[in-house]
Amino acid sequence: MRPFNRFPGTASFGANISALKQSICSPPCRCEDCQTGFYMEEEQWKPEFSYRRRLLDKEAEAITNDYIEHIAQNREYLAQRLQSRADLLMSRWRKRSTEKRQALLTEAAPDIALLSWTLPRYSYDPERKLIDARTLTRRRQLLAPWLNIEVLKNNPMVLYALLHYRVAYPPQDWAAFDCRQLTLSWACGWIDVDYSPKCVVMYGPRYGELVNWSEGPAHRSDILGFPRARLVLEVQGYIMAVLRSVVDKILEGADETLDPRALNWAALTGNAGFGHTGEVEFWSPYTNQAFSAPPKLELNYLLSLAKTRLDSTADHLWNLQCDVAYMRRYLKVLGDMTIFKLAEKEHAASRIADELLREVFDHFWWRWLEIECRHVAEIQHRFQDGIHPGHPLPTPYDRALSGLEIILVDQVIYRAQRLGGQIPFSKGFSRHWTLKRESGIPKGMSRLTRTTPTNTQESLENDQLDWILTQLQGHPGRQTHFEHSLLFNMLQSHLASNSREKSRLDERMYGILSDLSTCHEMLVAILLNRPQNKNGNMDDYSAEERGGWKRLRNHSKIAPQRDLEAAGSKLLDDFAATKLTGVPKSMKTLQCFRDAHVAMKEFWSSMRVIVKNMLANSAFSDHELRSLLNVMEANESPEYIKAMELKIRSY
């Protein structure tokens, strides 16, 4: 069916126009949700998005039935083997060296990728454009890009976790995750796809059943277009086949007459985290979802994430107001950035005040996110009896989830922009940028230029940390961007194996990365929830009274530059005049100590006025404003005043 042919000696393809038009297959719906399961007509004019074959209904049904049958057979087989020989399997696998594990994996599953990070490496491989050179081996590596010998051989717990979770949970529980892992390959057209206008049921006992497209089920992801759904079933079948082959290889030659033994296995798999065993550190389901339980929306967990960041940012603001050494260190980190070294005093002062203002609003947003999560949790509890697979979500719950998704998308974009605004001026990445004052540019401004490429194989290989941080700035809704969870997994691995690289990230960048990863983890939890909520938009929430919506409706109101400059300049001047002497507990030191705290108090008093003016006329009540501004009044609290008195008495 595919009409494209490659021109000899080139990477270009051509097609007969008539044959190309005949090959175009129309999707049953052109909405954003249905583009997950079908390619649009205009996409199919490109070789990589052309369907390989057009299937008859009976052919499509035979394919899905075959996958479901083999998945069930292998899952049942593995369950039986684990029930009888799990302890022996654990013992044998643990005792093998990494070299012997690799040899076994290569023999049992020769198509598994050798190294981690299949998708980043393949994205620069010329092979990706050659649709006529695709192989079954590469197809399988792209279907399960997280499955590789490197991750399986280095830590025996990884194989145990993969076995346990794929056997303990049915394939429908994994469908949303397995489908999401295909997003980049699907959006870039890296995998051959067959067409059928049918859809596949993606939940419950009917999982894998071929059905006609229907708007409601399709838009809540209860059914998925056959072209994409077939890939989900195929990768699930491949994973189970690999696990069966690996288990058989490990247990090869075992004495089957011995009594079943799985006590150690039961003790291990009964551990909720599956990592608190004394052998490995706990791994996060966000960055290691393939080796954790399948995703399930737990709103209490989302609340805990928001609360953790809320408390962390509150502590950070407290220290910035009450701890002189902490504030000096913060200012030093800012001062080490190239933009502050080149900036004139007035511009540097306003930038410093602006950065501290952002710290305040970062805290506000965690407060508003916590409120939004609590709102969704309350509605979920109220309508919990009406939430069932295969049925529409109760309207209030659907609306609440959609609203939380909108805010989280906005926050991921904002946090990514914050990261992008820090990297060029950080000492750890200065070799990739130049910042110069040039004629014709307004006073106080400089020209920022990237001097090295950002999205190339060389950048991935030569400076992986810079490559990762650059990719993390991608829009969360762009399917051709790398998944943030993959990038954070790469970041953790890179920093763990390269201790010197950690020093390239300053304290502020770590904080921004923590905010970004937490926001994206919360967003993914919503996106993987089934039944899926509807796509919402800002206009649907114009009457909402919770704080996040009030701020989003008035986000364009910013702080006047002159006010930031005045506050920042006074802080810098006063701090420069109160630098502590090296003489311990002298009268001069005491006076400097007092003056420094007065300087901080006056600065934060100015910042409270700026924030209050920014939020004025934003529908916040006087009570809400006072409650928000309370976090900026730490140096007026009884705890602070008492600590100051004790400190002064010690001189």
C-alpha cells in the first residue's frame, strides 16, 4: 500500500501522485484526542507517516486477538514459574556478574538495546529517515525504549521489579503508560504502522476487543485507534515474551522435582517501594515507571508533592528574610552569573529584586496548586461511586481534573522558561554562551548569543548535562519533544555517575529543577488517568474563585521596574555597608549584625508593597491578600524577634 520509493543513492523518497492519493486513509475524527490513534490525511503525504498496509476488519481482529492470547499465556506461565521457582531465580540472577547477566540477556532476547537512552540517540541517527531500511530489532527497541541491557544487568532488583509488576497487574493497567512511551516515535513517524478504521478497547475484561469508533469512548481514551493500539498490544506482547525467555534462561537446568520456594520473593514483592531492601536506593515511579506499579491517580500523593514544595519554598523565604548569611550566599550565587557581572548597578539591582520576587510567586503557586489538588480530591471523594472504567466521568469531577491540568501545563511551561532564563548566565554553562554589550542596544541591555549547537548528536555526547537542561525547556504538549520524565531520569543518572558535574548546578537551579520535575510529575498523573478528562480551556474557568485562577486571569500585571530597582539598590548598598568583620563578638560586629537585619527587613517591607500592588484589583479579598503576604513577614514573627534577642545577648 505504501507508495513511496527511495531514489537510489539518496535519502529522498518519491511517489506517484495518483498512488499517493489512493493510499491516504481518513481518520474517523480530526480532534487532538483522536490524533493519538490515527494519522491525519495531510501527514500521510510524508513518507514516514504513510501507512504500511490497509487491513481488512478480520485481519485487524486476528492481530489483536493473537496479541491478547499470547500476553495472557505468557503472563500465566510467568506467574506459575514465580510461584514455584522465584527464590531460585533471585539467587541465580543475583550471583551472576554483570558480564554474565549481559551474556544471558543477549542470548535470551537478542533484540534488546545494549545501552540506555534509545530515543535520544536514535533521534540523531540517519536511519530514522529511511523507511525502507527499518528492521524488526529497531522496531522493538523503539516500542519499549526504556528496556535495555544496561539497566537490567547493573542492578538485579530492576529485573525483579519488572517481572513482578508485569505479572501482578493485567495489561490494561499498563496500557496508558505503554501508549505514552510511543509518543515520540509515533509523532516522528519512526515506526511502521498499519491502518484500520476500527478502534481497540483499552480497559477492563474487554481489553483488546476490536470495535467501531465512537466519539465519547474515544475522547476519554476508553478506546484507541487501531494504528496506535496495535503498537501498544505489540509492545506488551514483546515485553512478556522477553520476560518468559529470560526467566527460562535463568532457570535452565533447574531440578523441577524440588518443592516450590518463593518466600524470599514474597517478602521482596510485599515491600511497597520495592527498593527499601538494603541493596538499592528507592527509585521514583515518575522517572522509573516501567519498573514500578502501573500509574494510578492518587490525589493524596499529588497533595503531598505540592505540600512538600510549599514547605520547602516557605523555608527558603524564611531564610531569605531572617538569615543574613543565607541571603548573602543567595546574592553571591546571583552575583556570579555573567549577566550581573556585566550589568550596570541599576540594572543588576532590579534583576536581583526581580529574582527574589519570583521566589515569592513560586511559593504562591505551590500554595495555589495545593488548594487546587485539595479541591479535586474533595470532588473525587464526593463522586467516587460514579467513577467507573468505560463510563464518562461525573461532570464536576471531569471539570475539576481539566482545571488542574490547565494550571499544571501553565506551571510546567513557566518552570521550563525559568530554567531557560538561568542557564545562559550560570558559570557552569558559560562556555556555550557569550554576553556582550553592543552599540545600538538600549542602556543596561546586552546581546546574548549561543555559540555552540544545542540539538545535535555532538551536544548529546560532548556535554550531556547541557543537552538535558536544554531539552527540559521543551513544551509539555509537543509530541515531538522528549518526555520530561525521561530527561529527569537521564539527569539523575548523569549526576550520579559524574560527581564533578553536580558543581555546575547552583542552589537556585536545583530548586527550579525540583519545581519543574514535581509539576510535570503531577501533570503526567492527570494525563495517564483513565477515564481521561476532557480538554479544557481558560474561558471555561472565568468564574472560579480559587487563588490560582485569580492570578491566571491577571497574570499580565507585573512589578514596575523603578520599584524593583529602588528596592534592589537599597539592599545592595546597605548590605555592602554591613559586611561583618572577622573579629568575633565585637561591638562593631554587633552593629553590623543589626544593620544587616534592618537592611533585610526594609527590603522585604518594600517587596510586600510591590506584591500587594501586583495583586491589587485581581479579585483577591483583603483576607486572601493578608494571608498571602504573611509569608513575607517572617522578620516580624515572635519566633524571629525572640531569636534576635537571644543572638544579641550572646555578644
